[in-house]
Amino acid sequence: MHRMVADSDHWTTPEAVKQALAEQHYLADPALSMSVYLAAQLSKPLLLEGEPGCGKTELAKAVAAATRAELIRLQCFEGLDARSALYDWNFPKQMLTIRLHEHESGSRDSLEKEIFTERFLLRRPLLRALEESGPARPVLLIDEIDRADEEFEGLLLEVLSDFQVTIPELGTIRARRPPFVVITSNRSRDLSDALKRRCLYSFVDYPTADREVEILRARVPHVGEQLARDVVAFVQHLRGEKELVKRPGVAETIDWASALLALHRDSLDPAVVEQTLGCLLKDAGDVELARDRGLVHTVGA
Amino acid sequence: MTTPLPAADHLHRRLVDFVGVVRDRGVSVGVGAEVDLARALEVLPEVHRGHFRDASVAVLAKSPEEARVVLQAFDDFFDAGPRRPGLPFTGQQSRASSAPTTLGRAGRTPKPDETDAPTGTTVFGSYSPDAPGAGHPLTPVPARELLDLRRGARRFRRRTATLPGRRRVRSRRGSVDALATVRRALGRGGEFVELVREAPRPGRAEFVILWDVSGSMREHDAELFALVYSLERVSRSARVFAFSTRVEEVTEEIRRNGYERATRAVATRLAAEAGGTRIGPCLQEFSDRFPGVLGDRSTLVVVSDGWDLAEPTALGEALRRLQRRSHRVVWVSPYARRPGFAPRTAGLVAALPFTDELLGPEDFRSQYPLRPIETEARTVPSAS
């Protein structure tokens, strides 16, 4: 029996990680448990790649829940820069201070010093993660980094290797203790070697059918064994269609099972699959292809 | 089942040997990662084979392809015992035959003196003793010709750049960036002495190049490799895949080397590639093995004469899917600018409906205007 502790620093074995995540209904395989364990022990960021909907973001949430730590999320997008990710100055407040200063006596130097202090600093997710001082190591989730520009990866290098940020006006801010960093990517583009070198790596693939049934039953407890198996069999069949633009992930499986329960269904038939196909396929061409090929009618086959 | 591993004092030596094997198989492992693996073994409460294996993958691999190589190397290493001097691994394989065949990135490139190639010309087949005896020459083109192709490649890059992105950059003539103007004013005591302007940054061209290295392309190898090299060099995120009867990624061989070394490295990497072309199955293999390579901004450049030993409909079908996933598809045929050219090869005929532009290598030379060749076969709209 492994000792259960709150902080990721104190996970004693990869098996303890697996157990702690399982308690949060996240079923990790041994390789992923090992990656999480080593990321915690070595204070290295964990880079997760894989198809959308395979549980990359959920892993960060599960780690945060298991360690009762704050989850600080940075959702990446094209054009993301230091002002959105790291810090910014509160310009309206600075302007107001300057205007007030015009009616008071005081030197220009003292004004400059005043408006570039922490009072005027807006902390964005990366800086917040470094300064977080809660009881447990915060979990910093940098989600879908492949959506951000390559230049943003350069910005991350200092943060991820030394867990520090240099603000010209204030100096270098170092983390009291490194956050547990999870970076996710859907592999829409390659990440730079420099970033990869700083991370431990794990590829989150689609689960096997048996594994997916376990996940489904853990995440949707009210789903029956037979319905879970039927749902998973159909989803796995869909994933075998290589022409689909977007193959359904585990998240779609869970959504679909939840939808079927909401419709009070305990078994699958072509009619209900047809009505709820939108839970699984998110591209009009994919839905059309599934109908044209009669995939809907393979339920229970 | 867990297999006991050697005592800790012996473990580091085994680890270094193991990392050497992983490097031999084409995975780029820095000293930092090697140290990380040693640290990982230290923080594990008990180091048994399963833990060592999982930790090796987590620390050394940086892609699913590399993970497969690390796992295989691990199993081979610990099944076969320690590496002996002078032999790559088990003593049963030559280094050439243990070199990666399906690895997507960072293949170990043998140094020039490891090949028997005469100066200036590298011969496919000279590296691996198991490779077919007859190789094809891959001769570097003269520097002036290469520079000319490079200029053409830059012109092609500008032409294929995707639409302006959402990201904006400083510009003299763009719209006023209010926030940046305020920030600039702060540095001048709150006085607005100048306006900061910005404009959308033009999207970059991202090339994915599929290069046919089959027997029918031999006489064009030198020129087309120079073109492929130029295209890779002018794009920051190009990926290059060579194919004949299977697909091999050669991006790293090109990216990490100057032109002449890249010529030798690619020729060595493709030592066993010879014979016929199966374009359709290769495109399908590319689609399956590298699903994330193509995106909305990707320009897929297929460099091939279209001689296909496989069923042409498979080629058309595979290219249709690839076109659906990319920004545009450009086919470069070595014969496209020859007088009297008409697309007659079954492969090219099947491909053209799903091709946005047909070009010849001459189009990338500076004296030619870059304009696509009009053919009757290209009647299907490019976007699906």
C-alpha cells in the first residue's frame, strides 16, 4: 500500500502517482505515471502530445486535484505574447498616477520609480505560477502550445529551465518552488528542439478498447457495462476510418455516453446513433462520410 | 515480471552504453538528457527493468517515433547484454543495418569519411553492405546553380505564403496601436509625441516536400535534390520526405548540414532506396505515419515524374485526402517544361485533378517567370 500524500513532491513511487490519479478518475498507464512521477521529482516540465480529446488537459486537472494544488491555466493562441502570458503594466493606473503627480510636487525620477513597482504590475499566468505560495506546488497548465507562435516558445525557455522571469524594471523573480508544469500539444506543428529538451515527454495515444471501457465507467459511473462496451466498440470502429478529418477522442466517448444516459438509453440502435452522431463527429464532411458508408448501421454488428 | 538490474555502481556505465545505442539508432540525445536519466534512476525507490524502460522513454524520447526506437533499443540492449567495443550493439548487426529505417527525426548521419564515395559524388548503396550493389550518383550542383535555385525558392515562398495572420507587427503605414502608443508616451512623461502603428504579419509558407527518389528519377537526382534543399532552407519549418517504395524523412540530414554534407548525408540515408515507385501507397503511408505534418498553412510539394508501379487510383485517392488537409498541392515534374510535354504517365494523370499547380524545376531558376503549367487534367477545384 502506498502512502497517500497531498503534494506531488511527496509521491513516493510511480505506482503512488497512478493510484492518486485513479482516485481522481484518471486512469494512467505505467508509462504516463512514470512521466508524471519523474516530472514531479526532477522538477521538469512534462510535455504531452497526442490527438485532441485523449486526456492531456485532464491529466493536469487530475494532478492538481490529487495534490489539492491550484491549477493555473494558460490557454495558448496565435499571437500570444509576454503581455498576455507573463506580465503587463497597468497603463490606465499609471496614467492616472502621472496626472495626479502633475498637481503635486515631486521629482520626475521618483515618479518613474513609483509607477514601475509591483503595485502597477498585472500578473499573468506564468508569473502567477512562479509567485504562488499556497501549501502545495501549483500546477501550471500551458495548453495547446502548438497554437502559439514559435516566438512564444523562446519566451518560455527561461521560465521552464530556471523557473524565473526577468522584468527589466523590477529585476529577476524566481519561483520559491518550481510549479508542476504540464504542456500540451495536439501536434499541429513541431515544437522547437530547445523546448523539447527542457521537458520530459509523453505521447498520449488513443486507449485500447478495454482501457477505454474502464475510463468510461470511471468518468460516467451510471453507464452500464454493456452500453459502455457498445459505445466504445462503435467509437473504436469510427477511429479506424482514416479518412475522418477529426477522429473522436476519449472526451467525445464520454460526452456521447453522457448524452445517451440523458436520453435514458441503455442500448444502441442505428436511430439513436444517427441522432447523436454530432457528439462524436465535429466535422460536416465526417458526418456525411459516416452516413454515406453506413457506419451508423454497424452498431452492434 | 521484473528483471533485476546491475548494482548502482555499475548502472551508470550501463546507462552510458545504452544511451550510446539509442544515439546509434538515430535519436538525438544530449548530455543533459543523459544526466536527467541518471537522476531519474536515482529518484526511483527501486529500479527494475520496467521502471528503467519507462523512465528511458520519458526522458530520452521527444516524439512517438523516437519512443518506439528507445523502447526497441532498450529491449535489444538488455536482452543482449553490454555493448562490446567495435560492434554497434549485439555483435550480430553492422552499424548500417542497425541504422534507423523508419525514424522520423534526427537520424544519425555517418561522417563523410565513413562512406566509400569518391569526392564530389556520393553513391547510394555504398554505405550498407546489405544494400543493392548498384547505386545512383547524387552529385552536388555548382554553387551558382544552387544560389539560383535558392532565389527561385524564395520567390516561390513569397508566392505561396498564406493569408495575413491575426498577429500584428510594427509598421510605418498600418493602423494605430493605441496601447503601444500609450506605453510609448509613458516613457516620455505622458506626452503623446508619436503614434505607434501596426499591420498584420504576413503568414509564412510552410513546405512539406515529398521527393521521389526511385530509379526513374535518377538522371534528375542532383538537380532535384538541389531544389529540395533550397526549398527546405528558405522555410523555417519545412519537412522533407523521400519516397520510392516506402517513406523516409530526411529533414534533419538537410537541416543540420551544409549543402555538400547534406548531399552525402541524404545519399547515405537513402542507401537502400532503389527500384520502382509506389507513389499512391507511399502517399498513404505518409498520411498514416505523419498525421500532424500537414495543416491549413502547409504547401505540399510533390517532386516526382509520376511513374507509378501501383494502382493510379490509389495515388489520386491519397492525394485527394492530402489536398484536403493542406493549403495547396504543388507537383514538380522534371519533364514539365520540356517541349511537347503532356501529362501522360498514369500517376501524373491521376494526380493532376488534386493538384493546384504543376511546375518544372526550371520554374525555380531566376530567369524563368514562376507560372504554373496549364493542363486540361486540372479541372477539379482545389478546396474541398
